[in-house]
Amino acid sequence: MPNGPRGFLVPLLYSEIIGSVPTRADLESAVRKVFWQTVVMQATGILCVSWQDGIENKDQQNQLVVAMVKDLPYRDKIASILQNEPHRVLFTREALVAVLRLAVAEGSDGNGNIDDQADAFTSAVLIANELLAAEIMPEEVTNGPADLLPTELRSAVLNLENPHDLLGRSEAFFAWSQAPKARASANYSDIAADFFRFTGMTPTEFMAGAYFTFARYTSMVKWDEVERLGVAFSIAQWHTGMADTRVVRQWIASNAVPLADVRAEWKAEASMSFAGAGSIWRRPIVQVEDDLFLRPSRRSLRMRWVTGRTLSCSTDTETNPGQTQKRGNGRSRNSRASTASSLRIMLPRSSRRLTRTNRTGDSPASFPFSRAY
């Protein structure tokens, strides 16, 4: 069994390594140095290859730290702290998603040379760690339960219940709702019919579509696979050879939010926490272009997979299945205006229309940690 994190883990802070207390403006400045798609691929790729234990896992943490900081001027300071304080970590899932969100919100084309990317990305993670730590510190210490509330809220988000237990309960709920005793009730409502009205799918189809999308990312366990498969996907390319793509198209259509929407939302959201990720907890897929989609967080997709069958009837906006299907074929509102170019970095190798180069165009770029796994 791989060693998972145990006990309390304390992230490294920017002020410890660099010496000054950062602000959100510093984080925005750091992510603007790198092409936003590169940041998204780095953050999502790390989360993909480490999904089984989390990047906080000691072995995976060590490999990534070595690869990322080996040429940085503050390498020795980071290495010393991590060696002498085993409970400390540099990279966390929450910080990586926070950096990803700011990169999407800023939408930068990058203003730094490729050699600066490791520094910019690592600095952004250190700043995110500090901003996240500040969020859980009470403004006034009361030495009472209220002091622990921010930490407990994060624990609730991070420690999701076993998905098989949740799926089993939701399956039992739908089965019960179709039983003769339930139908005989004066208060009976056809839950399955309501579910289809809201999602355009049966409960079983919803689960299948979510699992199919979930599996695309869990299949990436090495960086070469992230490069080959890409963290963004085209439905038409992904489903080549499939006889029937209706269910997956419908699931993605009813669970996708346009890039322009999350960009505006994340720009305005003050909290860097998982809970502050907003829309992607209900719609975990971001539609970047007509037929180009991205899953920013495995955790939000997992939550939608296991809870969506019971929450959709009570929280989703009613949609016309036919109209939603049309959106799934790549005609979502606002998607065309969201960006003018394909995700040439996040797409699979075979479909990139442009060669990935550094920001000065001198030579092909490589990710600083591409050989870490």
C-alpha cells in the first residue's frame, strides 16, 4: 500500500521562503507570467497522476519537489525545511486548484521566458498556501469552537464519503420511489420523471456518463499519459468509434459551465479554498470552445458523480432535454466568445494544431517536472 498522508500536514508558506507576506495581487502577478493553459495543464496533470493518494503523499511530493525546485535559488531552503519537518509539504490539492483558478481568471498569454515557468509556478503555489492558511485563521481568537469552523468546513469538503456507499443509497432511493407502496402514497411524485426533466437522462444514464468522464482522467497515472491524452478533450475526437455517444454528450452538456462564466466568477471570488470554486461543484466541466472541454478538479467531478443523482431534482435548473443535447454537440451559449484559440497545450499531442514553443519562440518547450513520474 502506498504511504498516504497521516496526521496534520502544514504547507510551506511564501513568507518562510521568500521573506515577505504575499497578497492576492502577488498571486495574480505570478500566474500572469505563464500562459494560462500551461498553468492549467501543470496543475491538472499533477492532480491526475497523483489522484490515488493525493499529491500530499510523501513519495509523490518528494519527486515533484525535486523536479520543480532543482534550479531555483531558494531550492536549499525548501529542501531543508521538508527534510527537518516531515509534516511539511510544498504542494497540496487545494493550492493547485487555487492556482489553476487564478490562471483561468487572469487568462494570460504569459510574459516570461520558459525558463521562468518553474519559478513562477512554484511561487504561485507558495503564495496560494499562505492565502489559504490566512483564511482559516480567525480574526479574533476566542479559544472556542468558532475558531475551528473554517478548518472543519474544509475537512467536510476534503473528506467525501465512499462513493460506492452514496451510489448505493441513491440507487435504493430511486428503486423505492418506483415501488407500489410509494406509488400508492397521496404525496407520490415520480422522481425518475423529474430527474429526466431536469437532466435529460435516467438516473442510471447519469451515473454512467459521470463515470465515463471520471475514468478518462483516472487513467492518467504518468506524465507521459497526461501529455498523450491531454487534460482538455474534444468529444468528437474522444468518442471516435463509439456507436452511441448520446449519454456522455448529454451528461457533459448538462454539467458544463462556459469558460467566460467561471472566469468572471473566479475573478470576483475572494476565497482561494476548494469551497470557493463555486460553479464547478454543481457543473464540474468547463466548456472552453464549441467542442473543447476541461475538468479542473477531480474532486468536484467525483462529488457530482456520487451526489448528482439525488441533488439534481432539487438544485438544478430545469432544462429541455432536446435543447441540452444540442448544447452537448458544441453549441453552448457564450462558449464561442470565451476564447479565440484552441487549447493547443492542453489538447492531446495528436490533435495539437500548433507546436508548443516557449514564449519567445526560440525552441520547443518542455515541462520542468515532465520526468518526475
